[in-house]
Amino acid sequence: MVAIEITAATIKIGDQLVVGGQPYTVCDMSALASGGKLLHFAGGESFHMGCFTVLWASRHISQLPGFITPRARRYEGTRHQRTTRERR
């Protein structure tokens, strides 16, 4: 989890917000005509986020744009380090 700055345009379902000292996880949201979002939380609460509202949220790192999960090396088991200088 990393802390990121979010707006109504960048918020995603699953983001965790702290509003009034209470942590909330976004489970659903609705777009509003004004450009904002109506966020619905797991506990049944809702929050109107205006189009210019900026908040901090926690997001799983795998959801960040451009993040590619690291793959295991294909030939990792066959690699070895030279312990002595080899002559050719």
C-alpha cells in the first residue's frame, strides 16, 4: 500500500480514505453532473467528493498506472557466478 494524492477524476474502487479520522474503503461510486463523485463505503456511509477536492488515499501498488509486476528470471536456476577467472 502506498499513499497517493487523489481527485474525483483519479479515485478508484478499493481506495482507502481517512475522513474525520475514520478509515473508509470505497466500494462503489457514482458520477455527478458537476464533475464530482458520490463515494459509497463498505459500512453504508457515503461522501460527496467535489471536482476540485484533493484527498490522500492508500492504494495497492499493483493498481498504480504503468506498474508491471516483476517476473521471475527465466534462466535463474542455470545461472552461476564465476569463482575463478576462466581462460578462453
